[in-house]
Amino acid sequence: MASIELGVSNGRVEGLNTKIRSIIARCYGLHSAEATLALVMLSCGPIDLKLPYERAS
């Protein structure tokens, strides 16, 4: 309803979400989450992504 009233669509966000999910699916088997994040950043541009944990040194 808001799409009709305001002329706003969430198509861009849904497209980006689909792109990120397909990248994550391709990355199963990689050794680190950082490699997956690097591929997402390379494919989708400057997105602020945070890991749910601190990286152990």
C-alpha cells in the first residue's frame, strides 16, 4: 500500500539482498568469514558489514 501512496519501492534493497545471498552461497567452504565479506564488498560496493564476533588474534 505504501508503494502506491508514496511511490517508493523496496526493489533495490531486495535485489541487493538476493545478490548478497547468492555470493554467500558460493562462499560455503571458504576458510574465513573475512573472505566472504571481501567478495561481498568487491561485488556490491561500499556496504558497512559487521561480523557477529570479534576476530581472534
